[in-house]
Amino acid sequence: MVAFSSSALISAAVAVLYASGAASAPTPSTNELAAVVARAPGVTHTVVVGLGGLRFDPDNVVANIGDIVEYHYLPKNHSVAQSSFGKPCVPINGNAFFSGFMPTAEGQNPNVFTITVNDTNPIWYYCSQTNGNHCQSGMAGVINQNFNSPNTLSAYKAAAALTGTSISPPRIGGGVVKPNPNPLGGF
């Protein structure tokens, strides 16, 4: 004969009630839910700058609010600068991000550039390197493209190809340059 404690039987009965739908599972209060959301860490999205030539890989990232986008730099000398859809290869005003140039002789740069996604609006960016016209050659990307809009990444790159010389923002900002957490990542 198998003996069960009364607390084990009660727990099993409650689990059956919840599973059957006869009773509702307890839900957190508003304060409990806010505390859980505040503690939830964002996901880190890795973008490799210069993988396979003048490109970002991936060049189209879908991220949630609070997620981090981390740019890893490969040879030779690239940057990441924020622009608008209407003016590719030109930095936007205000809170634009700019990594500065990350010269890399071989392997990965010892530093990465990270930004935090603060909303779900599209974030357009490009490499502002003028030696080789990186932006005009297709080195551009987007975070949170609106897939129900004509403002697509391919349209952005087509418009970038028609621009003149890329412009770099005047200073690094809008993100964080920090040591590469995965310098042997094998990109």
C-alpha cells in the first residue's frame, strides 16, 4: 500500500482543477506583474559588421523594447550610424547613435558597440565609411522594419545607392562602446 500525505493529495487535486479549467490559476496582482516585467532581461541580438564584405549580418533585426543590439566589427574599418529612412547615409539629429570607426586588422575588434531598443519604431542605420562608399554599396540595416509599409530595407538600400558621400556624426554616442564579450566568436 502506498501512503500519501494530505498536503500531497491537496496539491494534486488543485493541479487537476487548474488543468481541467474548473478553477482559475491564481494571477499576480498589478504590482507583482510590474515587478516581474521590470526584472525581465532583454535579449541580445548580435550583428556582425563586415561579414562577407560590405554588409551587416543580419541586416534586418526584429527586437523588443529593452533588447540589446550588439555590433561586432570585422576588418577593415567600419562604423554604425543612425539615419532616417528618408535620408540614408546621413545621420539623424537628436539622439542618434554612432559607434565611431572601429579599425580592425584581423579577427574581431576588441570592442563592441551596443544600443538598447527603446520602442518598436524602425531604426535605420548605415556604415559611414567613405573609403569604398560603404553605405552606397549596400552596407545598411534596420531594426524593427514595419513589414506592412513601403519603407523596406531594400528600398532604403536602393535610395542609399543614389546618395553622394556618407556623413559621419560629429561624435560617438547613443550607445556604449565596451569590451567584446565574445572575441573568439568565430565570425
